[in-house]
Amino acid sequence: MAAVRTNLRPMPHDDPDHPHSLLPPDPALRVKALETILTRKGLIDPAALDEIIDTYENRIGPRNGAHVVARAWTDPAFRAALLEDATPVVAEMGYFGRQGEHMVAVENTDAVHNMVVCTLCSCYPWPLLGIPPGWYKSDAYRARAVREPRAVLADFGVTLPEETAVRVWDSTAEVRYLVIPRRPEGSEALSEAALMDLVTRDSMIGTGLARQP
Amino acid sequence: MTRPHDMGGRYGDGPVVPEPEEERFHADWHRRALAVTLASGAHGKWNIDVSRHARERLAPMDYARFSYYEKWMAALADLLAETGLVSRAELAGELPEPQEMAGSTLRAEKVAAVLAAGGPATRPSDIRPAFQPGDAVTTRRIAANLLVEGGHTRLPRYAAGARGHILRYHGTHILPDSSAHSLGDAAEPLYAVVFPAAELWAHPEHPGDEVVLDLWQSYLVPA
């Protein structure tokens, strides 16, 4: 959404009396209560909610990012343009919008393995990967990825060669990062569609590697 | 000065548990929470920085015990009450009279366009970039909002007072420290800044490891 000046006063201090505590404590009932209030007041359109859910459940997901990676693997000019300025390049493929307004692609090599986290909340490139998996939003991932990336990779069953350094990207601004995993050996003859099947969601966050063909 | 959301580097959390790619939502109410939150934002009563700050200023005990979407719901309820869209009595159970849909309500047929438009954070700024890629910089010694005491900032505590260098220039972006408190966009240069892991941690896993953060110019001083 666009940054909009609001009528909120600056709130230098915390409000100890959080209005949310007036709602029922059970989360499912909380959502239901808010949905009921907002619908009755004409502040949400129930059909719009269904549309939002369908978008992120069925239409926008990690196959978008896999498409970008497969093309980067096969088209050197595309790869170069993607690494230079990803936003217009992926927009041309139809991938843009909320939580993907400013995209940067980073490429894994023998020397460097990239891994993406958001320690302060759970920023994630929605138009390319969909909404984040549960573990990406977990305290454990947010706390540990920056300090012990190899230990986190071990939780995913991934071991890196000793000579490979890890570069962890903490998404502290509105820039969203996509990892281009290394293309697996033996994939030279595969079509773009077949290559896409090798590109897992986790490999584009940096907690996994591309599948072997 | 600290908030519970600023957890980068913290000890004591357990393993990270992978999950299948097909899994989108873990409960039906998660779907509703996502949709109600996005739809409510369409009224323009807050921006993304205000909503992030609303989650961060939950009581520390609530922040720690709430799941991701529970934080969203709690912060949304707080913002709805604080902006007057919903009254405290209504949150407490008083059923509002049915009303016509408001002009600013997000209609189903507009959802695709609104999600596709997103909300770019780049803005023109009179502040010139003070650093070039390769320049050595140090982050501010204290990770705190300089405009509002206890306010929102995007400099994590683990990266305060650390020496690194500029990796990439991102253009001029809205400053969350200002925007989260509705003090204006205050756009300024934003950089990707790379730090050796050894600059941040006493026991880095590997001598070649690095951490990159996106940091605003006012978070940085020349090193």
C-alpha cells in the first residue's frame, strides 16, 4: 500500500491498555469477531477476502520464482540483467506487486552461498515466492540465521563445502531478495520447464539447494 | 530501548522445522487473518511502517506467546481502535448496526489491481548519497529511533556500532523511523551494507561469513 499520512498522533510511549485485549482470546474467535464487526460496518467486502485468500493460496507462489531461476540458468543476457536490476526484469515476466516492489537477485557460487532472513519481522518476496513458510516466520529462524547459518542449514539437511562462505541477507528495508541457487550438474540438456522442477522454494531462500536431476 | 521483535542473534531458540512447499496456511483462521488485515489496510489509515510498529509495541509477553497471525490480529485490533474505525465497545462485543459499504472499502473486483500495485517505498529526496559502494562505514552505536523515544527503527541491535562497507546503493527510500510515527516519509539514501560475521559475533562459524543489512544513511557514519 502507498505510504499515507495518518491521523495518528506520534506515540512515544506504549499504551499499556491494548484495545486488542477486549477481543476473545481464542485466535479463531478473534478473527471471526473482527471480520463480523468490519463487515457490518461496511469496512470490508467479504468477497474481497475470498479473492485475497485465493490469490495467495492458489495463484502466487514459489513456482514464479522457479521460473525466474530457470531462465537465469539458461539465458546469460537475462541473468546479467536480473543481477543488475531485478525489479523491471521480473516485472516483465508478470511478477510484481505487494512485498516485491524492490527486488534484488543474488547468485550462489562455489565461493559464496546466500541465505535470506528478516530478523525484525518476516519480510519476504511475495510475488516470487508467495507468502512465507511457517519456519521463515519462526523465532528460531529469525534469531539464529544471522549468527549460525550453517547450524540452520543443518536443520534442513544441507552441508556446504568448507571453502564456501555464507552471506546472510537480513531484509531490514523494503528490498526483497531472491537467491539464485547453483544449477545442478547433469541438467545441461533439460528444458526450462524441467529445470523449474529442480528449483525448490527453500533453494530460493538459501536454506536449500536445487534438486539433482 | 529494546523490543522483543529485535531477536537477531538471540540464543535459546530450538531447531528450525522445515515444511513442504505446498503448505500455505496451517489453519483456516490464518487465511482469514491475512485477508482481513490486507483488506483493512485499504482504508489508508496507516502505512506499512505504522502496522509493523503496532506489532512491535505489543506487550513483550504477548509478542513472545502470540503466533505470527495472532500478532497481526492483535496489532490490527489496536490500530482499528486507535484510528477510530472500530470502537472499544465494538471490540468488547457490542454489535454495530449494519452499514452500507464505505467508499474506501476494498471491493473484490479491485483486489488484483491493489495487490499488483503494491506500495513502492522509493521517494524523491534532497539528501544526496554520502557513500559509494566500497566505502567503509560504522553503524550508529545505539540502535534506537532518534525522533521518537522508544519508537520504531530498522537498525537491529546486533548490528549497532559495527564496521562494514557499502555493497550496493538502493536509491532514496522512506525512512521507517519517521513514517512509523506519521511524521512524514523523510526519504533518504538506502544502502546494502556488508559486515564480516566476526564484526557481529564472538564466535562466527566461518572466517569468510558475512551478514548484509539494508540501512538508511542516517544509521551510518563514515568509518
